[in-house]
Amino acid sequence: MDFQALYAHLQAQGAAGLGGCDEPRAKDPEDKQDKGRAGDPFVLVAVEQLPAFLQLCRDDEALGFEVLIDLSAVDPAAEDEDLWLVIQLLSLRHRHRLMIKSMVPKATPCAPTVAPVYRAAQWHERECAEMFGITFEGHSDPRHILLPEDWVGYPLRKDYVFPKEYRGVSCE
Amino acid sequence: MLDVKTQDLEVNMGPQHPATHGVMRVLVRTDGELVTGAQPHLGYLHRAAEKIGENVEWLQYLPYTDRYDYLAAMNNNLGYSLAVEALMDIEIPRRAQMIRVICAELNRIASHLVAYGTYGLDIGAFTPFLYAFREREWILMLFEKICGARLTYSYIRIGGVFNDAPPGWLDEIGHFCDVFEDKWREYVDLLMMNKIFVERTAKVGVISKEMALDFGLTGPMLRGSGVDFDLRRDCPYMIYDEIWQAGAYEIPVGTGEQGVLGDSWDRFYVRVQEMLESLKIVRWCLANIEEGPTIGELPKTLKVPAGEAYVGIENPRGELGHYVVSDGGKVAVRCRVRGPSFVNLAVLEDLLPNTLLADTVAIIGSTDIVVGETDR
């Protein structure tokens, strides 16, 4: 299925938390400020409904997303109020992909874990948590994965300040 | 016998252990010879590639891509270039696409040769390693001729490739293909069908199809479990679809012919067979390559249109994904790297318990990870 068909199918199934979609579009020639938007389309999903939404994606025959390829986050800008949680799904039998985006407020960066639906998410969530400070509620193993346990701050946030020293070793 | 409870012992494999192929540590809990728990600890090689991606210009990031899966740097260059090109309106010349495919597939052979050689090394067969490195050396020499580097190429660029192949280079590739095909048969006889090797790897570390999908495994790890899926055929990028339509290559899938479907031997045999398929793709390209430009028209300062794109390509170890976000400027907003080794490694947590300690090395080796990529 192409993206439009996928989106229509998700709507018809009453997918939990589905909140619109975003598709690439050309630049508006009238509007000088408009930059247009290139790349891939995605669907927007309410963050607290993610596990239920992914469950549908996995179990619905027509969607058939067997594999969670990637889960990561984006901090679009320091002044933005939300982080994006971005998930890439892949269906092997139908050979289509879906990008899912959820907004996670920086004030309360919480998301439910999706590891019970796709085990693949477990390590991605650990990485996401240490890099962006998102707490995954219900995560079975919330340790750091790439960074030391005592690392201060969330490196991939745009307002991250590089440390001056680590355990007495100067980083400058 | 397994009912006898002895005291649990925690063994640290690594971070400096030859079987971890880099600096990675696996904390193994054992009860006698039986492994009761395993916990991979990574991060020793974390170099913050994604953070660097947000701080350097689009083109400047390319050399950093070489350094995650350093055994398949051409493929990494390709994955990143395709992701950036997905945001741009740019036409890649046909000759550039052909050279890209030749380099990516030769690099796949080189990478699988290392996998083959070191796997033998891991479980006690030293000789195949020397054979594998002999042929790999040849490929590295060919790469050196085309781009000057042996390991970190930065040759495949946004818009095409850095320069055209030097005179006679394509003929040398043809010669390599002819010689390698015979050598390949030696490899199969020497290691893959060797009775000791089969006994050590067949029925060891069995990954079922369901488990492979749940863990998001890709590449030979997935195909070893009998799932017939390859991004080059099923989500084609560049000219792979055309090559598939021409019937130039096949997708090897695990069959369980020496033991159980999805065991370590199956995963390994998929890799070994893939070398031959890559060779066929290279041959097809050599037969169909034409003269022409090798890089599209790019502005001096590269500005990428606002938007976001995810592109996954078939790396030797699985799906290498780049998720890039641009706000229209000279620098990326986000440059996410989905490394196949990182995802494939996670399966150890469930795969190692209830195996024998002696099989641990055979199982870790069969995942064929590159630590540069798990840690990025």
C-alpha cells in the first residue's frame, strides 16, 4: 500500500490516537517565508496511545507491520516545547513502510514503553532515554546503554551544555 | 545433571576479548557450564556520531559515516548519501549509480570475508582467516586505486561518486570476479562443510522466525531464520530493481540443511552464499556500465531543503537506516543512524541463556557485529 492507502486504512480501522498526517509538498510560490517540505510522509499519533496503535499496526492483516525498524527522538529546536518521538515500521509481507511521529512535551517528557509490542524497541528506548531524557513508563531495563550511568544531561537535546570535565578529566 | 545447583558465577567476557570483535563486554552468569543470563554492555566505542551530525555541514559529515561500520564503509557512505538525496531534487548519473553498486557489493564481499575468517578464528580454525584476508586484501587494493583509502573511503558522495574509475580499473574487477569464484568454492569446502565446524555451529543459537521479527533483526540474521527478505529486492533503491528484473542475482535464505532452521550455521552459510550473489551483481554492472558523468550538479555550499526522510539500505549486516531532518540550512537538525549491529546484538539477551558456555563464543560470532556500529 502507498501512504494514502495506509492512512485511509488506519482511519477506517479507527486506530487509537491517530491525529492526522503530514506529507511532502512543494514550496508555495506566493509565500516567501514558506520552505515547502521534502522527504517522506508520516502519521501523527498521540503519545499515550502508542502501544495500542502499534498493536493494531502489527496485528492487522492489511497493515502487517512485523518489524519495528527504528525508534528515536528529535529535538527540533531549543525553543520548541515538544520533542518528537519517531518510529519506523516495516512490513515484510506487504513491502511497505510507515513513519510514526508523536509529540512528547519537554516539560513532562514521558512516553509509555512499546517494548511489549515490539521487543526491538527495548534498546532503542534505552538509548532515547539517555540521549533525550524521555522516561519510558513500564520499561523493564531503564539503565543507560551507550553512556556511563553517571553522565549528566541529555546530549542530543539542543540546549545541552558540553561538560567541562568528567570524573576529574578536563574536556576542554 | 542440569538439576544440580551450583553457585552462580558471573564472568566478564570483554571488553578486551577476541570474540567480541572490538570493545564490548558481555556479562555472563553461569551455573557450572550452563549460561543462565547474559547482559551485553556497550558504549566503549561511543563517539557521538549523531551529535556530530548536528554540528557539521551535510558534506562534512560523510567521513564520519565511514567510521560506524568500518568493515563496510562504502555501504555507509551510500546510505547517508541516499538519505540526503531523498530530500534533494537531484539526478544521479547512471555511471555513478553503477560504480556505486560495484563498490557497495565488493565491500559486501570484503565484509563477509572478514566475518567468515574471524568466525573460524573464534571457534578455533585459524587457516580460513588467512585465506579470507588474502582475497580481502585484493579488494582493498582495488578500492585504494579508485579512492586512495583502504578502509575509510568517503568515496560515494551526495550526488554521485567522488571521481571516475581510473583506466583499467573495471577490467581488474572483472579479473577479480573470475579468480574469486574459484576461491569461494575453496572456502565452502575448507570451513563451511568441515565436520568440526558444523558440529560447533549447527543447532547452536537457534533464532526462530518469530523471535527474529520481534527483535527487529535484519540482513543475514533475518534470512538465516528462513525469512526471505532483502531490501535490495523488496524495497529497491538505485538500480537494484533493474538488476533483479534482469535476473542477475538471488537471495540466499537459511534452510536448516545441517541442523535446525535459524542456527548459527544457517546464518553463516547465508553470508557465504551472499558473496557469490554480490559477485553476480558486480558482473552485471561490468557488462552494462557506460561512459558518462559520475557526479550530479551540486551547488558549492550544499543546502538541503526542509523536510525529513528515512532511507534504509541493505548493509552486509542488515538494514542501515538514516533518518535525517533538515530545516533548509547547511547543517542537519537531526541525523539519526539505525545501525544493524546495534539491533542484532540485542538478541543475545534472550539467545544466550540456557546454552553452554562453550557455545557463547560461537553464538556471539554468528551475530557478526561491528562494535563501531553498535556504539556509533
